[in-house]
Amino acid sequence: MALDLTSLPRPSREDATVSERVRGLVGSEILRIAAEIRELVARGNKVCNLTVGDFSPKEFPIPDGLRDQIGAALQGGETNYPPSDGVLDLRQSVQRFYERSLGLKYPLEGIVIAGGARPVIYATYRAVLDPGDIVVYPVPSWNNNHYVHLLGAKGVVVTTDAAAGFMPTLAQLEPHLSTARLLCLCSPLNPTGTMIDPEALRAICQRIVEENRAREGRGQKPLILMYDHIYWVLSFGGTKHVTPVALVPEMAPYTVFVDGISKAFAATGVRVGWGVGAPSIISRMRDVLGHVGAWAPKAEQVATARYLDDTKATESFLQSMRQRVNERLEALYKGFQRMKDAGLPVLAIAPQGAIYLTVRFDVVGRDGLATNDAIRKRLLEKAGFAVVPFQAFGLAEDTGWFRLSVGATSVAEIEAALPRVEATVREILTAK
């Protein structure tokens, strides 16, 4: 007879069996909302799901070539441990990819492979920070607050505004740079789908270089920039992706890129990411990743190396990928523009990159809706329209801003949902 352990204690904030730091760790609000959506769908409810920054394999399957190469690598026996910094063929492939696509040729020692982008972010934090060091990051942004907590660092939050696409300016960052050890930027930005202005980024980078020259003279550690551009190949219209190092080459010793195949190739579950930067930092990130075993599986690494070097296949896939993502973003954007033109209190920021649209439902205080979460629940209940409030990305104020993610839905589902959303907004406005 099995020993019945089903009555073991369940998690609680007061659990003395875990560390104080873990007790203070907040779970993902996005995943909580996503679980709620799954329950509704399982009960037969019709939901246009714009929550998790993931892809439905039905709508966005991984490239045929990548899938076939994974199978071939598994059949070929590529199932043992990979090197701690990644399979050499993949590091070389990433090196070539950055050279031809971004105009940046890094040494192989400046490239490390990991099980997706999240371990790269964690390793960057761990390699750069000591307890109590200051991390500056803008909000809204993805998960910086949680990494700050995990590392025992001190977070300095810079609140951005819609006028600049929720991207930070040098004027906003300037008061904090002289004391910071790590600055975290992301473009295209999760959650907004906007991209940083090249001149704004250039000004920030020039200030970092100036700051680090002064620190070098004082014998102080430099300010490091973590530049998360996991969505960089997904840009639309005339918007062009830029990098700190291309704009200001002196930034090379101080920049760590966070990247991978998860978003570009709709391969979130394949778990292949990479960090690129100065070998002095990347080598320590490699050691961190090695100790926690956060490697990408070897077969997937071998497959990704082969696929990235098939430039004809990758360029064809990315062209199609951009088109299909943009179709969904444009369907949403045009729908909200029609509502705005009809006098409804909604505002959408034109999509520039990534898989996200930023929308404001300016109805806080109407019909008993006191918070963003109340608006979210109303849209879900009345319109079957599932979105994520900016509180999930560190923005405290209830100002009606939401992230809409298009990776798990179709144009037809979006177009069917928009009239329901409009009807719900009108109902809110006419409520007594």
C-alpha cells in the first residue's frame, strides 16, 4: 500500500520551510490570468485569448526546416549533455547571424547558449550584481521586478508615458544612472509592441559611456546595459530596429544582448536562447548557467544551428511570420481606431514590433469600474475578450492601459470579437 502524503501542507506566505526571499516572491500575474482563461475555455466559453505572449501551434507552427532538423538530431543521437556555453556549431551560427543581420561580429567567447531567454536574463543579473546593487528599469516592462527581488538588488523604477510609446528617455533615466550597476532596456518592448527611438537610445548610450569613463578613473565598477531584443526580427512598417553597439560602438564592453528563437520562429517551447556581449561578462554567465544546468537541449541546439545557416529558409519564414503577425495587429488596431473615431474612450498605439498591441480603455470610474482588473474582468465576462493589465508589468496606476498579444488567435477571431468589445464599452458608458 502506498504511503498517503496527500495531506502535506500547501503553499502559504507564512511557510517556515522556505526562505524569506522565496516567501516574498510574487507569482506571474500573466500566468494567473492565463489559467483563468483556460478554465473558461474548458467549460465551453468562447474567448478571444490575447493574454500570454506565446504562440498557438495551430496559428503559428514552428518552421518546417527547424522541426525536421530537431527530428534528425534526435535520430542522430544528439541527446547527451551539451557544452556549458553551447554547442560550437550553434555559437558559430549565431555569430554569423548577428554579423549578416545586425552588422555586429562578436568573438565566439562572447556568445553563450541557454534554455531560452529567461536563463540569459537571470545569468546577466547574477553575473553583474552584488546584493544591494541598484538596477534601473522602466515600467511597463517584463519581470525586472521579480529578478531584482531574486537577486537581493535594489530596483529603481522609471515610469514612462504613452507619448513616447512607453519607452524611456535620457531625461527620465539621467537622475539614476550615476548610482546604477545595471540598466535594463527592451526593444521591441514587451508589453507595448513599441520600439525605442534611435536618437533616444543613442543619447542614453553616450551617457553610459561618459559615466563609465568617469567610473574607470575612480576605480569603480561600470554601468552595464542589458538589452533584451528577443523580438527584434518582428518589426513592421517603416520602424527600424537599432542596437546600442551599432549606434555607439564604445558600448560594446558594457552591453549584454538577450535573444533567441522563441519569438522570431514561434518556438517558445523549443527553449533555445542566447546571450551576446563582452567575453568578460559572458564567461561568467556561462559559469552560472552551467551550475544551474540551464542549457538548451543538445538536439535543439544542433537543429537550430543548421536551420539558422539556411538563410533562404529563415528569411522566407520570417517574411511570412511578420506578415501574419502584422495582419492580426492591424486588425486589432483598425478596430480600435474605428471605435475611437466613433467617439468611444479607447486609444490604441500603432504597432511597431513584437506581437503586442497597447490599448487604453479610458473607463476607470464608470459603471463601478475602479481598477484595471475590474475592466479586464468586464471585458472577459461580457465580450469574451481576454487581455492583460499593465499592472502585470510593474505599472502601479489604474489608468486603463492593457497588453493585447496576438500569437494565439486568428484574424477571424479578432474580427468576431471586436463588435462584442464595442458593445461592452457602450454598455459601460450608458450604465446608470
